[in-house]
Amino acid sequence: MVRTVARASLVVLGLAGALALVPACGSNGSEETTGEAAQPSPLGIPTQPATDSNAGFAAVIAGAVVFDEETGCVFVESGQATYPVVWPTGTTAQRDPFELRLPDGSIAVEGDRIEGGGGYLGGPELGEGAAETLAELGVPGACRQEEDEVAVLNANWAVAVVKQER
């Protein structure tokens, strides 16, 4: 019982911190042209700014970057699970070729591993409100997974990119 209450409190604290953030999304991923040649299309990925509080966002988020070309969604695959991600403000992504640029200028491509602090929101702890919470965080419906859970990278901490062997 105490463990359940403590876990629910952590989720609520994390949710309160995440909902206090204003997600900013880029474009909808549609192709843009300049009249001469097509430019790489920016992807609208959910982002969040740094805050004064780290409450509930001290877990390690780590996994391989996965790009779904059909939906334009960027995921982190960790073990058996795949999560949509709310990235730190300043993170951008482009479609063709896929590239994820983090606020410090480092670049990840599909298959690279990212590591950073953060937390997971959604799933059974939030019950029926999970879909609304993910929408408020800017996670597009096409990016949501069956578990309705999202990885939220703590914008106060650096995100490291570990390049895959090429």
C-alpha cells in the first residue's frame, strides 16, 4: 500500500511538472520547397523547456533512436518497449535524411543510442486520462503506443548521443 501511494505520488509530481511545461512543436512534417530544390523537411517533435524543478524526472532514459518514416514519429526503443519522446527545447529533427539535432549541437541518426535524465508518464497510473495528458504534452496521436506511455527527457540535463557502429 505504501509503495503504491509513493509511486502514485511520484507520478503525480512528475505529471504536475510536465504539465506546467508548455510543449512546442515544429511543423507538421509536410514537404516544403524553395522553388529550386526540396529542402529537408522539419519534423514536428514535442519539446519542453527547462524548469526550476526536477521533481519526478531523475530516472535514466536510454535507448536506440527509431524513426517511423510513415508517421514522422521519433521514438526511443529500450529493451522490449518503444516510447514516443518529449525532447528538451531546442531539439529539432528533419526527415530526409533523418537527423535529430539536440540543443548542444550533437546529432543522432536512427540506431544511435541516447542517454539522459527524465521520466516516464502515462500508462496505468494515469488511467483513462493518459491520452489527454499525452496530447497536452504535444505527442501526436499517430505517435502514441498501445501503453499510452511517453519518455520525457529532463530539459535541465544534457542528453548524450552514443553513435552506433557504421
